[in-house]
Amino acid sequence: MNYLVVYYSRTGNNRTIAESIASRLSADVDEIIDRKNRKGKLNWLLAGRDSRAKKLTEIEYKKNPQEYDTIIIGAPIWAWNPIPPLRTYLQEVDLRGKRVAFFICSKTDAYNNMFQTLAEMTPDSEHVGNFGIQETRFKNEDYTADLEAFIDKIR
């Protein structure tokens, strides 16, 4: 089984989780790059607006998920919705028949409701697991056991 960990990270939190997952699974890693500037407070507010409006964006990524059995995808959520870079990625790539898992690090626990939405956005994939964590726990607590349980589901 071969694995690809794909992520978008505005602040670096989801990057850290992606790298940890990739290390434990000996997976390849691919970053989704949003061509739109999302840095700074104003752009953060605009990002929330774009997310709420279900907008797409111009993105870059390097790896072809068709070359992998399992794709683990991570991103934050903005304004209680999938972010534009993730929404665009899920529209651009073909994940039919692939094993797919999602992880989310966000300021709130809104990820609990987001996993169903992400499953609906990838209806022809086999969903093998989800991992969500609030930013405060990510930064201040040991979440290793929960992450390991997620990785065990993927294996």
C-alpha cells in the first residue's frame, strides 16, 4: 500500500500534522498552494468570506493522487466550510475508488460536522478515517494517542 498526504496550511498547524502522518506511514507529501494571498488579518477575513461563499481558487500541487492507493488530506476550515483550496483540489483530482482520509486542525470543533461534508464531496471514494483537533489542544496538549489511532485506521 502506498500513501500520499496532501495538505493546505495557512499557519503551519496542518503542515505539522501532515508531516507527522507522512513520517509514520512512510508516505509522500504534497502541499496545496493557493495562488491567492491568504496571509494577514484582512486576507484571513476575505478567506472566510470566500469559504462561506463556496468559492474555488487557483491552486498548485505536484503529486498525482492516481499513483497512490490511499490519500490523506488535511486542511483547516474557515467560516464553518471547506476552504477554497481544498474545495478546488477535490474538484480537480479524481479520487474515485481511492481510499481517502481527512484531517483538520481548526480554531473550533466545527470539524465534527465537516467530515460528513468532505465525504459527500468525495462520494466515490472509500472513506477510511478522520482526525480533527482544535488549535488550542494541538498547541498545548499531547494528542499523539489520537493521531496514532487515526493512522491505525488508515493502515
